[in-house]
Amino acid sequence: MAVLKYSKSRQKWFRLKHHYADVLEKNGYDTEARTISTCHEVSHLAGCKECQNVRYILHKCGHRLCPICSYHVSRMRADFLQRISAKLAHPKLVTLTIPSQGNDHAGAFQALIKGFRSLRRDPLFRHVKGGAYSYEVIPHEDYFHIHLHLLIDSPYIPIKILFSAWRRILNTRYASVDVRAATNAKAREYITKYAAKNHSISTSPDLIWKLYEAIKGRRLFGTFGTWYNAKLDDDPTADDPKPTAGVCPFCGCAKGFFWIRHGPFIFGNDAWKEMAPFYGEGHLPIEYHEILFEDKPIENKTNTKSGDVPCHSCKSDPRSSAMAEALAKVS
């Protein structure tokens, strides 16, 4: 069992993560609870088909309810919106709300999505070139508060006219809108972070299961207009492309990476029986970690990022004849 040492400032995120997992498990979401609880605490063994070396990679679940992973995603979104909005002539943050639908979150989502589509076709939005949208869900004990944030590029929008148009589209007297212009860099930073708000961290931990029930299978963030199909890793100010993920640190190959536990499905079971001893000798497919929290961050002496497990090279000869024959069968 390896020991991972994190700073004390990260202790709250791990405690919150396990609290989420407990609440999800109590409400019948066992798979989600298990996924979140093992995030950043389990490593999986990975191999390279080119050089036959192996290494442990820290498991990051990427679940939208994980406070650690969703925090990084929200930061990426905020950075993405900050970069892309820097070139806008009239960046604005528009918030649209609908009347409370009680516990009918599905009906509330449908009403909000339908209303947003109708608003985009309204003459009021004819000068809106493009933007990004983000649905926010705030669950309460007896109702859901669901609303929509829009970061758009548009000239002056009279809030009274927008309010009248939104109320007409919803066919209700009770509706709410808000428009905020970003006249400087500080204002743009505020609205982009607000538009990329982290849903899981802003929700009461005991109601996290209600949030998951409402957002399961729904897209909460997207772009439209001139921003359509823009990706989070798109950087219009970058001159050089970012390095490709999944590159083997031993040989630099970007296409030979695979998880050891998926070996039989990749190579075929017959070939994998001959290759498994070389990929798995002295290693476990999954490595569990003991988390230690200290007052100060631990200096990393292995040239790996904080929390990463040092790479383990295969003890066997990577150029052995048995390995070569096994690889030849699947090539």
C-alpha cells in the first residue's frame, strides 16, 4: 500500500468527497458512491505496447459530483470563458429564471430549455452573435430552483424589454431576468466564473443525491452561435499546441497506452496469457493508498505531480523472445 501525502488545505475536499459518497449510497446510488470514494485514492496499472513498460496512474473519476474533479472542470470552464470573452466587444451575463415547479425537476428543465430556444429566435436576440450557457440547479427540501446563465456578445439589452419577452415566452406573470455588463477585465472575470459555477460544491452535501437526480443525463454547459463547438482546451491565444495526453514517459509513444485490466480485451485472451506475466510481474492491477494530511505540502522528490505515484518499470526483460512472440500474434 502506497502512502499519498497531501497538504492540510486539501483535507476538506477529501472529507466532503466521502460525505457525498455516503449520502449517495444511502439513497441507492451505489456505483456513483464507489466511483467518487476511490477518486485520488486508487491507482491503476497501465502498460505501453511499444516499450512494454508499466506504471501506476492515479485514478481520477471525472464525475460531475466529485468535489475534486468538478472543481478542476469549473476552473477550466472559467479560464476558457475568460480567454474567449476577452475579444468580445460587448460581453454580458444574462440570468433567466422560471417559476418554481416544486419537485418536478424534469418539467422545470423542459420549460427552461424550451423557453431558451424560443428566446434565441426572438427579434430581441437578433444582435447576439454567440455565447455560452450554463444551467444551475439548487435543490431544496421541497423544491428545485433551476435557472440559466448566459454569457453572450451583444450590444445594450433593455432589461424591461427582455423581461417582457421572457414572461411572454413562458406565458406566466412570475419570471425573473438579470443583465450585467462586463466593462473591464475584473467584471469579465466575475461573470465568467459565475457562468462556470461548480454545481456540486455549491450544493448542500445532504442534498447531493437530489442534485444528481435532477442533472443525470442532462447537459449543463454548452456554446451556441459563433462559439458553437468551441472546446474547453481551445486557446485562441496559444501559438503552440498543448502536449498530447497519455504519452508514455519511457518511450514517448502516444498510441501504445492501455490499462492492464483491459489487456484480454485489447490483445485477445490467448495472447494475453503469454504477455500477462511480463506486464504484471511484481505489480497489482489496482493499488490502494493511505492518505496522510499534514500542515505543509510535502516536497516531491520523485519529479511527479503532487499525489502521483512514482512510475514502476517492468522487472522482466522488455525485449524477451516470449514477449516478442506474443506481440507478433496480435500485430
